[in-house]
Amino acid sequence: MKRVLGVVCAVVCLFNVAAYAEESSLMDLRNKILVESQGIKAWLPDTKDAVLVSSLWDSCVLTISQLDAYFSQLGIFNTIKKEDVTPAAVEFLEKWLQGIKNTNDVNIKSLAAVSQPLQAKTKLHVERLSGYFADLNKEIDKELAKVAALKK
């Protein structure tokens, strides 16, 4: 009986996580960056562009960590009753999102400034990450619009 109950609880949790992931473009982008980071990490031992590839991997890890922290903050925020939401809580979410966006801007500029000849696979990772970071900034703008609506 305990096993059946445990399996049912696990299935319900998995469906809830899957449903949230489908609803969230931020989560989709986080997962794309995670998959890209795994490819970058696997490429690291074989590349001649080791310093750049290591930096790409670091950028991925930082972005994933920032997004995970935002999702945790959002989870805490969602436990607060609407009437108990303070302007400071909303501002904190807003500042966190803006911080992620600023980091992405730095990453995009850094990736665009790479001028040395790169191996084809490294160049592919650079292009993908540039696109992911740009898409992430667009999604963060949408999220910031939602937070701005909460402020009002």
C-alpha cells in the first residue's frame, strides 16, 4: 500500500513539474542552455579553444543557477497571499530579473567580440548560446512586464 501511494505521489509530482515546464518559456530556455552546457562540457577535452569553451560552460552554469534561483524565489512569492505582497518583494523579483538580463547582455557582447579563428564545433556553440541568451532576454522582458503589472 505504501508503495502504491508513493508511486501515485511521484506521478502527480512529475505531471506538475512537466505542466509547469510546458507553461514556462523561461524553463524551456533554461533546459536548452542546460543541454548546450552538457555538449560544451563534453567538447572541452577535445577542443583547441579550451579557454573559450571553458568560459562558455561557465556562462551556462551561471545562467542556469540564476534562473533556478529565480524559480525558487517565484515559488516563495507564490505562497504569499495577494493582500500580503509587499512592494519590496515585487522589487526584489524585478531586480533579480534585471540582473539576469544584464548578465546575458554581457555574455552576448562577449560572444560577439570573439574574433579569433574557432573550430567549427566551438563556433556552433557560440552561435547557439548567443541565440539562447538573446531569446532569454526577450522572455525576461515579458516576465518584467508581468512583475510591473504586480507593482501597479
